Amino acid sequence: MAQLGQRVNDGPPAPDPDLPNPPRTLLERIALAGIALVVAVVFGAIGVAALAGGEVFLGVMGGIGALMTLWAAASNLRRG
């Protein structure tokens, strides 16, 4: 049995936390943006349905969620 602070197995060493992560590939960024676009459409649909049903607060929150998701998708494409 391993003691406290001792490794349990001889697996690969942990990555150095000081090294920066490599940038994402273009395909990965496009795929993540596509997923975010689908989620933004769902948020927008929830917002429109809520506003049509008279729920102003839920409609506004759905719209804000859609805008924030679109912003995250755009920043992911731009930054990598």
C-alpha cells in the first residue's frame, strides 16, 4: 500500500504546470464553435418562447445566454 504522498503506480510523469498548453488546431476550434452555435440557438429559442409566453425575465436571460455563448464561440475562434 502506498504511503501518503507516494505514487501508487509507475505511470507517465505529470506534465509540468509551468509549460504553456499548445494552441488548439483550426479543426478543433471550428468544432467547438459549432457546438457553441447549437447551444446559442437553443438559448435563443428558449428566450423567444419565454417572451412569447409572457415570461419577460426568463426571455431576457435566454437572450443573454445566447449572446454570451456566441461571444465565447467567437473568442475561441479568434484566440485558439
